[in-house]
Amino acid sequence: IYTDENDLIWIGLNNAGFSNYYKYRYQFESFSTENTNRRLPGDVVLSFNELDNGDILIGLEQNGLAVHNIEENSYNTLSAFSDMGGYRWMGT
């Protein structure tokens, strides 16, 4: 579970992608490989981290890391990533 700077709650799900919880609407929205036309590269989500530009880095059990561009509603897969703190994120 992760809360971004806009108070959007990100919940990783086992074999079902992830859900966002909008506190002000008391509403969930779910994302999976099925309902994103396979743009989300995996359904076992282990972790989240917000990047400086507002995109969300998603750690997956398989298929490595995905970057979710919220404005464009798109996903890109990465094999490795270095954040501003010098930490190296690796996906396998």
C-alpha cells in the first residue's frame, strides 16, 4: 500500500493488478492486464514509488518494473532504474 503526494492510495493485488482508492469519492478503481489491454505488464504488484515527475514506479513479481504515466494512462517496462536518491531499482 502506497499513498502518493495527491493522497491517492495505491494497493497492490496478488494476480489482480492494483487498485487506486480515491478518499474524497470513497471509490476504488482497479487496473489489471485484462482491463488495460495488456499495457500493465503483470498482475502481481509488489511495490510502488512516486517519481519526481509524478509518475508511479510499479514493482512487479514478473516482468520487472513498470512506470505508470498517470496523465497519459500509459505503462512502460524497465529492467533497471536509478532514483534521485541514488538507489538502484532492479526488475527481473
